[in-house]
Amino acid sequence: MLLYSADLDRTLTAVTSAGGRVVNGPYEFPGGRRFHFQDPSGNELGVWSEA
């Protein structure tokens, strides 16, 4: 699942503060930036932003 964020850096901080573990990124891709993380249950999710 891929989620949208208006502020990727703020979302990254919130994810890690809540126990998520970043597994890839943040990185640039055509159209914005994104990162992937695992939640405390082990589910992998992605977050992207236009800037």
C-alpha cells in the first residue's frame, strides 16, 4: 500500500516515533520523493510526496 503525505520529512519522523522501521529511502523518483517502512506488526507500507 502506498500513502500520500504533504510533508514527507514530518511523516518519516512520525512513523519512526510510532515504532515503524524505515526499510528504503527516502529517495527521489519521477514526480516526488518516497520511503518504505514496516509497521510494528511487520506490514510494509510506502509514503510518497510531490516535493
